[in-house]
Amino acid sequence: MGRPPLPIGTYGKIRTYPLASGAGFRATTMFRDNDGRTRPVERRGKSAAAAVRELKKALKDRTGPAAGEITGDTRVKVLAGLYLAEVRRRRQGTTYDTYALHMRNHVLPAFGEMRAREVTVSRVDAFLRTCERTLSANTVRSVRTVISGTLAHAARLGAIPSNPVRDAGPMESTRKEVRALTAEERADLLGKLDADDIAQSHDLPDLVVFLLGTGCRIGETIAAQVGAIDWDAATITIAANIVRVRGAGLVRHDGKTFSSRRVLPLPGFLVKLLINRGLRDAPADAMIFPNTQGGWRDPHNTGGRLREAFARAGYGWVTSHVFRKTAITVLDHAGLTARAIAGHSGHARPSITQDVYMDKRAEGRQAADALDDAMGSMRRGV
């Protein structure tokens, strides 16, 4: 019976030999790599002991060849290219653009020249702590996603035993207070937009009413077509969004996520608005909110014009996403469950709806009246 093979990741007896030149020693052994093949490994030193130390150091770091010859000695910039290629294949163009930007601006300057095995938990943690001091919380989360995805990809290829980002400390960030428009603010802002000739020329008042009446994202709103409206049922199918992709221009995607594709009931005032816009008899492929040529609006240009109009109206803090938060907050105050609101809003998790989109400020005196009815008689003499 032949000698059993070495276990994967282990080595055999180390032997040392003097160099023919007489200028040192070489230490050699056989190492069984992750692919199951046993290969010779050799290191040199000025003495036999020094050669053995160098060899053991190399054996400690060695992970063996993996798919495409990716190993622990592969530089992070190479792994980054492989990861981004996978992102481009599986995700939408805007996601790739964002990840590539963070890779180029943050991850590669810090880790690009390091070898995969050199990216340790402590180095990743120190990097993220630096990011927290200089970048916004959302950007830090995106940067962490990018470096984690890169190293997870390396781990799947067998280049490193595990993803060190998983063991890095949690990110310390504070959420911004969610602010939605009150009923008085909504009426005031819409009145000012109706009186703004520039806003009218850019078709912004009806757009804002639609955002408030549906809670849709701006990209979803400008992607909506007449054929998505069911006039009898008073519903609209939200199934796409318009985004600008680097190198491709405006692109109509089939929804931001699976959860974002949904059928929404239309409130009566929105049905009237759409009819007044002459859409009931319009072609199915007509845009509900087209650009001046009848095609797709640019979300960046539309957002910029909205910000300018809000500033003129004295609402410089408002963005298009505030209308989404406002609609969600109105539904919350109306007593809908978080799960029902998440379904209406296109969120995969109700916790996102509650934590990021709901204005927690109490509206009206319902809460105080309920407590008064239940506990108002506790104090004697009151």
C-alpha cells in the first residue's frame, strides 16, 4: 500500500542543503495545495536555520493555487477587477457605477497593492474607522459592501480562508431624523408651485402631486407609461425605473428590486389628475410625465429643477424623496401596518420602512386623547 497523501494545507519533512555557491542554504519541502496537488516549496537563507524560517513563513501564508491561479499572493487590485466584472454581469448598471466609483476612490488607494493574505481584520477595521471620520454614513456602508464583496469573492475562489470584513467592528452611524411634510406644508408648497411659471413650464406641480399620491421613487414615476394604468380598477403597475448609466445614457430598468415591482391603488385625486392630462385616450406606450420631446425625462435634470423650485418656494430642505417619506408617514398615521406600507412602497423589509421613511413626530392629539381616556382618572382630585 502506498504512502497516504498529505492532508490539504500541510507539508512534509523539511530538508536543508548548502548552496553550490557556498553563499547560504536552501530549505525545501512538499506542500499539498488547496487543489489537492502536492508541490515542492523552497526558500533560501544565509544559514540553514534562516532558510527554514523563511520556508515556514512562506508555508504559513500559502493557500495554494485556486481558480484562475488566484492565490493569497494575488493583489487586491486584481481581485477588484474580478469582483467588478461579476457585479457588471449580475447587477444593474447604476450599481456597477456606484461600486466602481467607491472601488476607485477608496478601496484601491488603501488596499490595491496589498496581497489578499495581507488584508487582515485589523487593517479593514482601521480603514473603515478612517472612512467614518471623513465620509457620510451611506457612503461608508457602500464602501464596506464593496470591499466585503471583493474579499468574499476571493474567499470563494480559495485565495483566502475567510472574509476578514465579516469580523471588522460594526459601523457607528447616526440616522438622520426623518422629516415629512405636514398637511399645512403640503398645501403651501403645492400652492407656490402652481404659482411658479418656471415650475409650470417644467411640468413639476403634477409630478409632485403624483409623488405625494403614490409614494413612488422619482425614477419609477418618470418611467411610468399609460399602459400601466388600469382605469376601471383605478390602479397603476410600477414595474420600471429610469436611471442614467455611465457610458450608456438613460436606461429603463425593470424595477430597482423584485419588491419594487408592484400594483398600486390610485387615490381619486390622482385619477382625476391623469384624466385631466388627457391620458385616458393616450397610446399605451406614452409616458405619463415625458420630457419636452415626449420621451424619458432625465432623473438628474428633473431632480435639479425640483430643487430649484423648492428653493424658490422657501423649502430648500425638501427633495423628491421627502414626498415618498410623506406618503409613507400619512399611511402610518392612517393606521396601516408596517408590512402593508412596505408592500405599497416597494420595500423588501418593513424595518426599512419604519426606520428610514416614517416621520415619528406625533400628528394631532389622538395619542394624548387615548391616554387621557385610559388613565386620566388615576390622580385623585383631578
